Amino acid sequence: MLKPDKRDEILRAALELIAEYGFHGAPMAMIAVRAGVGAGTIYRYFENKDVLINELYRELEDKIREYILPGYSTERPIRERFVHLNTKLFRFFIEFPLQFRYLEQFHNSPYGAAYRRDKILGESDEKDVFMRLFEDGLAQQVMKDLPILILFCLSFGPLITSMRDHILGFISLDDIMIERITEACWDGVKR
Amino acid sequence: MLKPDKRDEILRAALELIAEYGFHGAPMAMIAVRAGVGAGTIYRYFENKDVLINELYRELEDKIREYILPGYSTERPIRERFVHLNTKLFRFFIEFPLQFRYLEQFHNSPYGAAYRRDKILGESDEKDVFMRLFEDGLAQQVMKDLPILILFCLSFGPLITSMRDHILGFISLDDIMIERITEACWDGVKR
DNA sequence: TAATATGGAATGAACGTTCATTCCGTATTA
DNA sequence: TAATACGGAATGAACGTTCATTCCATATTA
């Protein structure tokens, strides 16, 4: 019987190594060593490296959703929802920097491009929380009359860029700074 | 005598292939074929792949400076300077999408991290145009009282993110959209 | 001028290394 | 004991880089 905890060890090891060294700097053999399993064992849990990478991404997405959604309500005012999601995202990434770096690696690769194409153009059954927020912001005329994707860029661009600098140690993001950046982003998207 | 145009061909080929396939998806052999030279010839012009990659980045930086600086004056009002640089940067990247993608690849790699560390922490002799703009904006109390790097993130985060979506074909950045995004970024950084 | 010699640029096959993946003998489980 | 999981050596493909050789523009010679 395949053990779930061995699978988790492999995923954890892959996350750590890929976050630090990138996809090409994290060979399967190295992942195996860090996970404390044989190289061949990985292939009992994941068909190949691509599958492992994509699986890791999917689980990460779930983890993020679980982290940011509690306390979030589409009934609240747009501005409050915006601040909630932005702040929680910042907090998540600061608490889990390896996860942030993994996401960065993923998005800046063919994996990420393909995934994003699916998400934006594809007919997803359940709409993204963020999509929904910007749609509502537009409908209520609280946000600037810009394409939703642009509103996206205006709030997540600074988030990602500043997180990167935080992780590299160039700036330090404490709660106050997070709040001020979020406010500045709001100034950017609000009408 | 080593021919400059052969060197240029190699740089051009490397730019195209790395922009499209990433550092690891662009083998030297492939670069050689596209440049129309023998594989070994590259090593007559560049010590190794790392040197080639860094040289390409440095030339790209020069090209950008030459593109955005004409018509720019530190004597003008902060807001005008901000709009000038942002707009020119957008235009450059839209006109030269391969260059944008190369920059992206570079920044999301150990090359970029090392480079950025030097630039931010190092004692550069000449100050960056952008650094200077934000310093002036702070001094004149026109911009929000935030660390310079944060102001940076607030304006370049959206630029980079929206350029990425533009290149992937998810949005279309025309002059009007550029202006509106730049305005929104200004709303983000202005006091 | 014609014929030959020279030296550096260009070449691409070959090398050593690294990697993802497979294979199979052993250990573990039921 | 039979079936399944495991480990890590083996494999072959792909890569960056090297180097013995070829090519060619120029210099030298007769």
C-alpha cells in the first residue's frame, strides 16, 4: 500500500528544492535524498517530474484558498473585500516564503503560461474569488472602468514585486507596511 | 580578427531563443544554428554561456536607457517625469516583446537576483533614473511616504504584470490603455 | 604579378557530465 | 507465502564545452 506520508515527504522536498534552486536545479535524485526515499520510489507516486510539479501547484492553490477564504464574505463592501484578500495573501506568502517562491518559479515557466491560458480563456465551472471581486467592483462602479485583468495587474503586480524584494531581504514587510501597500493598491484600482 | 556582426548574430539568436524557451530550453547548439555559426565559434566571442547571458542583459539595459531617456528632464514636475518614464517603458516593451521576455527570464533566475543585489546594495557610481525620480518625489512630498523600493513596486509591478498578459495575448495594450494604467499607478504612488 | 607561406578565425565531432527514468533484486506487508 | 513497495545502480538522452582540424585573408617570396 502506498503511504500518503511518503508522498507528502516527496512533495515537501520538491517544494523546498525547486523554490530554492528552480526546476532545473532540483534533480529528481536530490529530491529523493531530501525526502528520504529512493529515486525510483518517487515514480511510484508520480508518473514523472512534470506531473509532480503540476500536482504540487494544485495542492498549493488549495492551501492558499483555505488560508484566505475564512472570514471572507461577498456580502461585505468591495473595499473591505479587497483589503481582506490582499492582506491575507500577503500574510500567507510571508508565513510561507518557500511556497511563494515556488509559485514564482511556476508562473515564470511554460507550466504557468499553459495553466494561466486555461484559467483565463477556459470555461471554468467555479469563478475565481478575485475575478468575482473585480466584477462586483466594476458593477457597483466602485472601481475604475478598466478590463478586469488590468485591475488584477494593478493589485497583484505590486504584491508580487514587493514580496520578491521582501524575500530577497531588500525590504521588510511588517503588518503596517502590508496595510499601507494595500491602501496604495486600492488608490490605484478605486474610481 | 573577430567580426562584430558575427557577435551580434550570436546575441540576437540567444535573445530570441532564450526569450521563447528560457535559459535551459535554449542549448548552445541551437543558438549556434540560429546564428548561422558553428557551435565552437560562440566560444570565440563569449567565454561561456553565463558570460553570454550577462552580456546580453547589459546590452539590453543600454538599449532601454537610450530609448527612454530622450526628452526626459529632471527639471520637470515629478508627475510628468513619472508619466514619461512609465509610458516610454511600456512602449519599449511593446515594440520589443522578445526583449521584455528576456528580461523576465533574467530577473527570475539566479542571474537576476545576483544582479539586483549588486544594484540595490552596491555603491553604484551613477544613480538609477528611477531611484532618482522616487527620491525627488519623496523630497518634494508629492509621493506617499513609503520606502523607495515600495514605490518602485507600486509602479513597476503593474507594468510588468500587464505586459506579461499583453504578450500572452490576454489583453491588448494600446496607447490609451497605457495612459490609463500609468494614471492608475500614479494614483497608487501619489500622496 | 604569380605562387606560396602564415596565423588566426571558424568549425563540428567528440568528450565528460548531468539528468530523468527504468529495472530488478530485496524488504515489507497482508 | 504471495503480492506489493522500495531502493539505488544502470541506462540512454541531452547538455555545455573542448580541441584537432579546416578555411581564408593577408603577407611574403621569387
